[in-house]
Amino acid sequence: MKVITVPATLDRGTVDTFLDEVARTPEERALVDARHVRWVDPNGMLALLVAGHVLGERTGVMPRLQLPERADVAGYLSRMGLWEEARRLYAFEDHVPRRHSGPSDVLLEVTPVAANDDVHAVIDRVQSRAGAILSSKLGYPATAVVPFSVILSEVCQNIIEHAGGPGWVAAQSYNWARRLGRNVVVISVMDTGRGFRGSLTDEHAARYGDRWNDVTALEAAFLHGLTRFPDSGRGQGIQQIRRQVRRWNGAITIRSGTARIGQVPEWDDTPPVVDGLEPFPGAQIDIVLPAAGEEAQG
């Protein structure tokens, strides 16, 4: 049995390392060891889910999962709804904490997205919470709820239209006191479907010839607005998201296949393009929206 050790901090800075190890795992049953995890953000939560799906599909046997030993970490992930989704993908080594009912500070729990009705449910669920969090935590105007909902809708729609595989979304607010000196909202959307190159190949691969790969596919969609549709007016969701994230001085990165591309502001040291990652199915999207500073908040 292959043991995959989860980093102690599983967040936007370490998910590539974790997913690379999953991608390298041979076709044998795996044990995902999360016992020593101390911190997980929405990217880390969804990374555990896409990893479980890929490992199970590869072998036909559910991988095993060891839960974090720290009760506060396991409890937080329970409130985020992670274990409910993970039950469908993993055989658990330990007792799984029950999800507590009652008030919660979670912006958007881990939520599966497979159909348009799921997207509508996500928006309905988050709108009542988003207003308070965007205003009190980020200092955004009340009108920000609408463009925030558009961002969520478009990234979820990407799963339905392009993935062809299971996907999830999660969002939460945090205080990045040491890293940024501000509160942030972190949004993660991940799937294990066709990925950007698979979605765009039929319409655009010929024009790129031998240069067609995961990097050029991401650049085509992310930088140039190309879509799988032959007419230019459709499928512009990524461009809408980029523009709004830029207005809020936020960051967005997308991993697909062996590459990751991003729009990163001055406060983020993430490389704008990374190539040579291990091939991993689907697309993994990370968005960080910081609290309002001196920049305009439109």
C-alpha cells in the first residue's frame, strides 16, 4: 500500500506538491495520512476530495484516509462539510466527527457541483452570508454581493460546461495578519474532468500545432479569452472573473494538467506561470479576495 503524507499546512501554497504526489502514485491502494495536518484552507479541502476520486478511479478500490489528530482541525473540517463528501471517496481509518448543527461562520461549505441546479443552490446559500462577510471582514460595499455571486456562479459553471467529471466548491474568510495584514476570502473550485486542454482541443489545437499543450491551452483561455465555442460571444466566464478579481486587487490561479497560470497582484509572490507539474485531471481554481485597502473597490 502506498502511503501519501499530507503536508502539515495544506493550502494554496502546498496543494501542487500534494497533487503531484497523488499523480505519481502507482496503481495500488493508497493510504492518505492526514494525521499531522494543522491547517487546511478551501484549496486543501478540495484537494483531498479530488485526490480521493483520482486514487479510487485508478485502482477501483477506495483509498484509506487517516484524519487529523488535532480535534480543532478535524472539527473545523467537519463544520466545512468536508467529511460528508469524503465518505463517498475514502474508507476512513478513524471515527469521523459529526457535523454540528447551529450557527456557523462558514461562508460556503464544501459543496458538490454537477448540474445547473447545484449552481443555483450555491448562490442561494451564500448570498445571505456574503453580504455580512464582504462588508464586515473585507470592507466591500453592499453592492459587492452581486459581482461576488457572479464569480461563484461562473467558476461553478465551468465544472458543468467543461469538466465532464465531479467537482466541488468551498469558500471561507480568514485573517491573514502575518501574510498580508488583512482579512481575505479564499474561494476554491476543483474538478477531475477533461481540463482546459481537453475542453479546447477540438476548436483550437490545430492553430497551435506542435505547441499545443497544457500551458498554451491555459494561456488561450485565461489570457486571450478563447473558448470551446466557435462564436466569440460565448463562454467568457473566465474573463469576467479575471476582471472582477483585478478590481478587488485579488489573485486567481488555475491548474490544469501539467501547468498552472495566474493573475497575481503585487502582494502575491505566486509565479504567474508554472509548467512541468505532474499530469492531474480536471481544473483546480484558487481565488483570494483581500480586504479593501487604498485601491478602489468597484
